[in-house]
Amino acid sequence: MAIRSRSATIAKAQSTLEILISMGFPKNRAHKALVATGDTGVQEASEWILSHVFDPELDKPGGRDFVVYALPLGGLGAQLSELWDTSLAQTGRNGAHKSFPHVTLCQFFKCDNSKVSQMIHALQSAVDANKASTPEEIVMMPFASASYIGLFMEESSAQWFRKVMNSFASEASKLAGCKVDPHRKQLHLTLAYQFLPNHQPVLDAMCKKVDPKSPARWELRLYSRDPRMGQSDLYRVLFPHTPRSDDELELTEDDFIMINPESSQTDSVGWLIGTSYRTGITGVIPANYVEKCPETDGWTLHRVWPGTRATSPDESAVTSRSGTVVGRRQTRGEEEGSQYNSPEGLFSHDVDVEYAQIVKKKDRGVKRATSASIPRSLIIMRHAERVDVTFGQQWLAYSFDHDGMYYRKNLNMPRSVPSRKGGVDDFRTDGPITEMGMHQARLTGEALKDQGTCSVSIVLVEGIHWDGCVQHFVSVVVMTICY
């Protein structure tokens, strides 16, 4: 089973890599993009590369920082989520708020981008090798001191995690050349630390409301982060910002900003130096446009494995989710009634499962209808690669001058764009289609025509107007549907 799973995962990663290379992306960039996006697919990886074309570290050798955590879901997870929110509201941010509730199973380790799939297989093999001894429950014991409050895992429960991590360390070294250092001290889940002394009684009272015996399903999760996060604090963008000078950084509401506390100050009061998570570009930003958030909000989730034995048929399937956080934190554990927050991201869906659910229609041998027997239907399609998705919102700053004159900065950008009543700002919510998008639109029409179930005419229209909304380079597909 482990060998079959390993072969399938390697084959999938290799296939996606080959597609990216065939699209013209350099191999090192393709590897880096697949790792940064959790290997969720060609579309996400290609968008990541194009968004980072101005990232000075795009071609820098080396890999990301990886770590393995154990996380509780269910009733315990819900209580921990409530504690995080309550303690933040009543006593302010303490050290525990730097991440979501977790048990650290190893130190951060490096893995070359080209070896990540082998490293993941090593962890998969370690879990499979110890599957028979997976515990049914994890016993946690409360502990509190003047400067620390947490839950410590009983050694009988911790033994299984230690076996898995020791096996993983050995296999990762052989398969991927990674040096994994399993956590040697007693495994624990931190509830609060690095707080003011006068906050200890309040925090202790809050933490005592958490029942460590509450039902919980545990998971092992493999995460990675941009190495720059190790020296930076992470901030969430609250408001968009359009640069007014060359040294300013564009802000979009779905982005995070990495700010190094030691080198973030500027000569101007109220301004900071930060690096965009989405683009890797560094610039000056207004300090009141961002707010500090957990570093883990910007991590990539690669894989998830069960850390406790399934107690019902619904829990028997091995989970293998992956994804990148690009935006707000996602909620996990909703099926158990928990509001447990962890960074699974917008790409955290199971791509393989969703693809398998697609019904591939076969040729049903239906004869082509004639216009005399069946009324003609006009179907308008606009579903292709867009400039704002491919290059990010920063394409506006690079492609338009102060007078609103458009300059084509990339061969995949449209040769021209229509004028808008609202000027350049109108393109922010209604971006044009790329040259590749036009090709995709034509292929879509040709594919429908080749199906033999409809008669298709393909027209590429520039500047088509509907209800005041201007669409540039729309693929208009006219189809006679056969019933």
C-alpha cells in the first residue's frame, strides 16, 4: 500500500512538473511554484510563478522551511479555538497567538524543492509502518507556572508520535537528503506564554475551562513556509493601496506582508518596509493599512494524516489535503461543530477527488441538429486566462502611465485594451483576457464543436458591452443544442 501510494504521488508531481516545463517555465521555478502552492495543480503553480516574476529571490537556490505538527479537532479543538479568541480579546496578544493550537513534533528543517515529493513519501511510509499501533485517544495533562500555561501529552500517548517521527527522520534522510530533528522533550500544546505577569491569573482561569479529556480527533500535518518568514512578522492587509511613488508597494486585500522588525523602519513616520507574500516584491507601505496576524496564516499545508484511530466509518479514510493560504484563515472541524482555525487556504480542496467526480461524457451518437428542426441558442462564454489573475493586480501599475496610456509589458498581455469611462481603475474588477486566454477561448469553442452535439461558431469580440459592463476579448460561442 505504501509503495503504491508513493508511486502515485511521485508520478503526479512529475506529471505536473513536466506540464509546467512544457509551458516554457524554467525547471527551478516550476519546482519552487509547486512546493509553494502545495502541488495543487498547474493553474495555481503557473499563477504563482507569474505573480513572482519581480521577486528577487525567485531563482534563489534552496528550499522552504518545513515542520510537522499534531493538531486536535472535535470538542477539544473547539475549546482551544474559543480560548484563542477570548484570550486575545481580554489580555491581548501573547506568544501562543503566533500560531494555531498545535503540538510540535520536530524542528523546522530544509528540503530542496526538487526533493519535496520524496520527503512527503517518507512521512507517508512512516505513518503506514506504524498504522497498526495508532492510538485511539491522546491523553493530555494541564500544567501552569508563572510564565507558561499548557497541556502536556502523557508519554504513553506520545510514544506513537515519536515512533512515526523517528521513522520519518530516517526515511527522509535516505530519500530526500533531509535532516529532520524530532522533538526530544516532552510533547506539549502551549496555551499561553510570553504574557505580562499581571495577566497570569486571568489567563490561568481561562485555560482551566479547557477540558483536556474532551473528545478529539488528532491529525499529523506537514506545513512549509517562505524562509523569509523566519526573520519576519506577518501582517494581513486591511485596505488596498495604490503606489504613488516608485518605492511604495501595492497592497491588495488578499495579501500578507512580511515585515522584518530590525529593518522595517523608514525616514517617514507611519510607513514601514515590507515584502508582499503574493509577489515577493519589497517596498514601503502605510503602517495603518496592515495588522499583525499569526505567522501560520501564510503557511502552506502539504499533507494531512490521521493521528488517532478512526472510531467510525466516516473517519476511516486517510486524508491527503494540500493547499496554500492566500487570504483569510479557513475554518476546520466544522463537521464536529468546532470553529477551530488553521491555515488550509483557498487551495485546500482535494483536487484528485473533485476531478474524479467530473462526469466525462462520451459520444452519444446524436445526429447534428439542423436549424430548421431546432431553434438556435446563443451562449456567450467568458472563461479564460485573465491578465489580473496571471500577473496580479500590479499589472495596472506596470502597464499604464500617469496619463492612462497602456503599454504592453509582456507578450502574454493583450496588444491593446479598450478605453473605459472610469479610466484605469475600471480594470481592477474587470480585467482583460491574456493572449493565452484568447487561445483558450478558441480551443473551448473548437472542443465543443468536435463533440458533435452542437453546431458552434466562434467569434472573438473586442470591447463587447453588456449592462454597462465592458468585457475585453470575449469568446462568443454560438451553439445549436441537440436535444
